[in-house]
Amino acid sequence: MNHNNVKLAAGLYFVATPIGTARDITLRALDILASADVIAAEDTRSMRKLMDIHGIALNDRPLLAYHDHNGGKMRPKLLDYLAQGLSVAYGSEAGTPLIADPGYHLSKEAAEQGYLVTSAPGPSAFVTALTLAGLPTDRFLFEGFLPNSKSQRRSKFQDLMDIQATLIFYESPKRLAAMLADAADVLGASRQAVYCRELTKKFEEVRRGTLGTLAQETQGATIKGEVVVLIDRAHEPNVNELDLETQLRNALSTMSVRDAAETVAQVTGLPKRQIYKMALDIGSNTEG
Ligand code: SAM
């Protein structure tokens, strides 16, 4: 048995749970799960399973579901337990609650009402991925999940284009190839990127490359499991303006604006939209 029964002060205890390997739970998290008066979980089945693995008995304590679909109804109930002077532990299905997971409104309201709100920190997929990716960690932007629609996803990349930070996304394995292709198109195929799959699990995998190569690699492939994508910040391109213009003029002498922009974007790794605009400018100046 790895846990102690401890006397917990009344309050709300956020508990981080493993993102794969069940033993990635802290001893304090186990103490809290063993001792809280009430347990709430995004997914009660996975919480029960985790408690079983670690030999924690539920006994006659309530185990309640709290997730995106019943939050409005369940929150007053959980706050009422706090009002009764009880301790409430909350865990999401995997990783840290509130990180692309429920818990924000619960945390906010409990704090606003003056209850103790505390956290037993532990795994989170984006921190684990950042540790392994080999991309700069001095500044990062956690975007969570991108919109499903292609046009919204591309416009989100447009917004993120100049941000000087490592960009971090959660992504479904089914959308990974399309996401990488859009990222390569909008942000430029030469940007470094990494995807981390099945972190802490048996088939953990870290793939590093440019957005262009990763997009190509995943095209048509069957990708399974859970995925975090990280994209390096924009760096000053290695092509000077003059070279770029010469390359574009050469391409424009034999190709349409669209094809020339596509070819030069591929060669330089610069974003297609930027090259296309430049090609249009060259075209209109030449005509004038
Ligand atoms: N709260 C969690 C955390 O702290 O990371 C995130 C929950 S979010 C609903 C689930 C997403 O996290 C997955 O779709 C995937 O992008 C990422 N994720 C969770 N576990 C992962 C793992 N073992 N390997 C890679 N990505 C993972």
C-alpha cells in the first residue's frame, strides 16, 4: 500500500492523474484520494480503476461524475459539500484537471466563495512533450485543441504565425496529417516541428522534422493513440530579399503566379501566402 489515510482540511483538492502509466501518480495524490470525504471525477470508471490499481478503497464515500455536460448541475452540489466542511477531491480523466479538461468553473467558484482550493500536481501531456521535443522551452504557448474546421484551423495558424514561442497543440490522431499539412502551408514547410505520441505508454514515440517532412510522412498513414504537436517559432529566413526576388522572377518567367509561388515556397520553406503576395506585387510592377 503506497498511501496514508490523512486528515484533510475542508476544501477542494485538484488531483493530477497519469496520462498513461498508472504508476505516474504522486504519493500525495494517493493520500488525497484515500482520505477525501467526497471524490469527483470527469470519468468515474477510470477513477475507480486508478484507485483499484493503487489499492484505495472507496468504502461508502460518494464518487460523483463532474464533466463538461453536467458541470452546471453538479457544481452547486460539490460547493455544498465544501459548505458542510468536507474535503472534495477532483480528478479529470487523465493528466492535470483544467488543462484542456474540466475544472475551471469549479476552481473559480470555490475560490470566490472563500473555500480552500489546492492542487496535487502531477503529469500533464504538454509538459511531458515539451521535455522531450528538443524545441526551446524559454517561451511556449499552449493552444490546446485547434478548431475542427479547416478554414478556422488555417486562420488560427495565421494568428500564431509571428509568435516568438514554441507552439503546443493537442490533436486527434485522425486529424494529425491534415493539421500538419495546413501548418506547413501557412507557417512554412521548413519550420521545425515535433509530434509526441502515446507519452508514458508502451508505444511512446517522438517524431522530429520539418513541418514539410512530418506532413508528408503522416499523409495517408494510420496514426493511432494520443498526440501532442509542437512547432518551433518563426526564425529569420536564410534567404535574403534579393535572392528571393531573383528566384521568383525566374520562376515567373516560365510559370503562372500560383505555380511560381508554390515552387519558390517549397524551395525556401517560406510561407506560401507571403511568396504569393510577393509574386503578385512583382507581376503588377512588371505590367506597369
Ligand atoms: N488534462 C490533460 C493533460 O493535462 O495533459 C489533457 C486532456 S485532453 C482532453 C487529452 C489530450 O491530451 C489528448 O487528445 C492528447 O492530445 C493529449 N494527451 C493526453 N495523454 C497523452 C499521451 N499519453 N500522449 C500524448 N498525448 C496525450
